[in-house]
Amino acid sequence: MTPYQLREAVRVLQHGGLIAYPTEAVYGLGCDPLDEDAVLRLLDLKRRPWQKGLILIAADLAQLEPYLLPLDNAVRDRITPTWPGPNTWLLPVRAETPRWLRGEHDTLAVRVIAHPISAALCRAFGGPIVSTSANLTGKRPATSPLAVRNAFGEQIDYIVHAPLGGAERPTQIRDGRTGEIVRAG
């Protein structure tokens, strides 16, 4: 990703736009998690019910902490060795974390991403971004910029052209309180 591409992706995020970007295994769709209109537009585009909740990706744990309750030592010891990496954790959420992110849950799905382009995007944006697979609900996720454009046409405001991270399937989701696998990768 060039410096121009990074600046443009951040500009789109800051102005309420939707972006597509590479993750470990598939292209993701994202937006500013605190922009309700952008999040609802993204959910509508995917035909995904808000009640399911979303994933936030970040460059480091500090970017996620404003959304989460303080982690006890057992939870911190369980999750931190897996990050950065392709591990998404459900962690207890602060009461003020918007419902459009957490859905009908008392947890939020979060990941400190290992993909260098996505991590750079979070650092440049100054915080986490929404991360959901680039597909209509129930369809195969996009694995290239062309597949994103074919699925969504001009409804995505910016596509970051860069390679995927090499993982064979989307990340596993685990409950941070118990370690239990909620979604196999």
C-alpha cells in the first residue's frame, strides 16, 4: 500500500465512508465504528442484522480498551499471547459502547490484527475500525479487490489494493472469559 492509498483510506473513514481492505484470509469491509450512519449503511449493504454485532480490528490492545471493560488478569493472560494474530475474542463491553457495534450482546468481538496493511490503517486512523467480511450475508467472502467490486459495485467508497495475509479461512472467534470457541475459523 502506498502512502497515498493509506491517506485516502483514512480520509474516507473520517468522512463516513466504507472501505474494503485485506485481512488475514479475506477482504474486509470497514468504517468508523463510532459513525452510526456508516455502520448502519455497512450492515444494510451486507444485509446483516445489527443484532449480531460486529468485529473491531485494531493495531494494538490500547485502541480497543475504550470499548471494553477493564480486563482481569486471567482474561488478559488468555488473549494477549494470541495477538497480533488471526484470533478474534469476545470481551466484556462498556455500557456506553454503541449497540450498533455489540448488537444484543454484553461482549464485543475484537482482534489485534496481524495483517500489516490493516494494522497500518488502524494506526493511521488513530483507532479501531469495523471489520466484517466483504460479502452479502450467506455468500462467499471476497478475496480480491475485483471480487469486492463485483459484489458491491460502486457502493464501497474505497478499496485498498494489497495482498491477503495468507490464512486459509476467516478467524476463529472465542469467548475471552472462558476460552470456548464460538466460531471455528
